[in-house]
Amino acid sequence: MRNEAITLKQAAAWCGGSVAPQFEAVAFNGANFDTRRLHRGELFVAITGARDGHDYAKSAVESGAAAVLASRPLDDHIPAIYAEDTVSALQEIAKNYRRTLQTKVVGITGSVGKTTTKEMIAAVLQTTYATQKTAENFNNGIGLPITVLGIDPTCEAAVLEMGMNHFGEISLLTSIAQPDIAVITNVGRMHIENLGSEEGILRAKLEILEGLKPNGTAIFCGDIPRLYDAAVSHHALTFGRKEQNDIRAVDVFIDSDGVRFTALAFGQEIPIRLPVQGEHNVLNALAAVAVGLKCGISAERIAAGLADFKNTGMRQHCYDLGELHIIEDCYNAGPESMRAALKVLSGAKGRKIAVLGGMLELGDYAAKEHYEVGRESARIADLLFAYGANSEQYVLGAKAAGMTQAWCFESHEALAEALKKALQPEDTLLVKGSRGMKMERVLRLLHTDDGRIHHG
């Protein structure tokens, strides 16, 4: 339970807004922009977008909102802060609230693996500290300040994810989060359409250092040459599989129960067991080991936290349904994460079926990257079902590499119908694509009325 609140007078001063004198003492805990998720006592932020949040101000207060952050006049009886731009005002309020907290903040960015790494770091930190973390995909200019305002003053550690599509976005987010520890998981080709090159992507990710607190710690994946060079330049700790790293993994072993390895760090040998599939998760776990050690957590507790790790949402959720094996990884996709997911599929039993949606925001690299992932699919999978943007390039690449059973589809429905006819007991399906592809719909369409997955 929060033991402090922000008054409208204080919040208005922080964001350069105004509040009527009779409402200055009204206080709120946390903020929200969605009346469906609003908690009593929160500040309702009226955002103008596809829908105008001002239209919901009255119902928000009736539902328990303490006040409204608005950019146009509301009913006189509604406690409100008025600011020209409610999103900018929200960000300023969060930035100033962060300065009042004693919470140790870990900020995370990277091309892929941010959310999984966030969850692993939180799993480690919560073995020792009262810990909060970014919920769902609240990692942008609205979600991150909402998350910051939700940090309880008694919280000892917070893990905040920072996403981006363009230059300047991480700069803004890190100015709000003011991390004590800044983690960059990797630099790949996600969002290259907007950032021009891998060098541009690195430059955008390095913006996280702009908000890093004095005497803060930067932690980078040192297996990526560009990122390792940046780590040297910025005196960052490094993690990875290569010997040059400060924290590295040896004796990696993968079986049906997950991944095991030994982390070598500053003279310590820490045996790690991860209850998830995928060799790429070794790097995610090493980032968590690095953060844990920097925060003074014992090797035993770090190992225990990672052993209890559970991934979230639609990220590489492996499960059996009837006689089929499913690898559901529908949250997002880029070339690097596609290859990592295919590597997980390569260890599966039975026939291997890749159900791949298009990868977005690759710009001029799109056709080539889809083609190359298609070639990789042919090396691993027995069948390829492709959907969406550039799906034909998946198929061209797969056929060029010798795969004969590869098809592309213009709708989820058509793909699902073809897949139903092809499925056999003990098949393993990898279902993955960019968020905009909504590949989880394919799985829903496969279900029969009694909850099983249909197969031929």
C-alpha cells in the first residue's frame, strides 16, 4: 500500500500546469489513461488520440479517479490539472516523482529480448528486495511514466523496460526513469527502417546513458562487436559467451527441461538452471546475473531467482495440446529473434512446422531478411506456412534452400485451414511474427469447439 500521495498543487508545479485553488490539496496515487483499468485514487490522464480521453473524464471520476489531467476545460466540479499537452505533462510529473524515490532503478533496452531480460532481472532482484517492474508493454512515452508513477515509495528496486522506434525516444524515457543501472541486451536490425543502419540503432540505444545517474553502472552484451566497443568507451560491464566479457557463460547444456550453464563472474562460479527453452536465453540470464551481483545479491539467491523464472505473455510459451507440441512466440519478431526461435524448434521432436508472420520495420532490408530467414527455416523445419508482409520472400528463400513444402497466405483463416489439413500427431509448431501480424489468431482458429487443436 502506498504511504505517500502527490497533491494536484505539487503535480501542477512539476508540469507547468494549473489547478483551481479549491482542488490544490486533492491527492492521487498513480496514474492511468484507460478507465477500464483505473484504480481508485489514481490520476486519470485524458489523452487525445483515436478517442478523446476528455470524453471519459466524468466516468473516470465516478469510477474512483482522484482527479483528471486535461488539456481542455471540464465540468467545474471535477478536480483537474490543466496543461497544454497531457502526455508531456504526464512525463514531467513522472520525472519529478522519480526524483523523490529512493528506489534503485534498472533500465533495459535492446533490439530483442528486453521483456524476457526484464523478467529475469526482476526474478533475481525480488529474492532480496521489494521489487516492481514494467507491466505488459508499458515501455513507451505513455506507459513508462505511468509505470514510474505506480512505484510505491517503499519499493526497493524497479525494473523498467524502454522501447523505441526513432531517435530521441530512449533519451526521453531515460530522463524519466533516471536509472541507477542501464542494460543494453543487444543491437540488431529491429526498427532499422527508421534508424537507417545498425550504427544508427546502436546510437539510439546508447541514449539510455543520458539519464544514467552519476556513478551509475552500464551493462552491455559484449558478444556483439559494436556493443563491446561501446562498452569499452563507456566503461560498461559486459556479459556474454566470449572470453573477453566480465561475466560469461561456460558449459552450456540444453535438454527438454530447459538450459543449464555456469556463470563465471569476478572469481565466482555460479551454476544456473533456466526452466525455459532456447540457447539465446543464456545471454538474457547473464544480464540478470550481472545486475544481481551489482546489487549485492548472493550467488545462491541469483541462481534461485532464475530457477523460478517464468516468461510472460506470448513470448516463447511452450506447451502440449493434445498430441501436438506448440511453441507460441507471437509477441514480436525481428531477424535475430526469428533465428533464435527457429533454433528452439530445431531441438523439437517429431515433424517441425514453422508458421511465420512477417517482420515489420525493416525498410530496405525487408526482402533480404525475410529471404534469409526462409533459408534458415528450410534447414530446420519440415514445412513452412507464411503470412503477411514479405511472406513470399520466406517461401522463396526456403525453396531456394531445398524445401518443397512451403506456402504463403493472405489471411489467417486460409493459413489455418491449410495447416489443419497438414497437421499430424506429435508435430511441433513454431508460431511467430511481428506484433502487427497477430499470429496468435492462427492458434485460435485451429481450436475446435471442445478446446482441442484440430489435426488431420
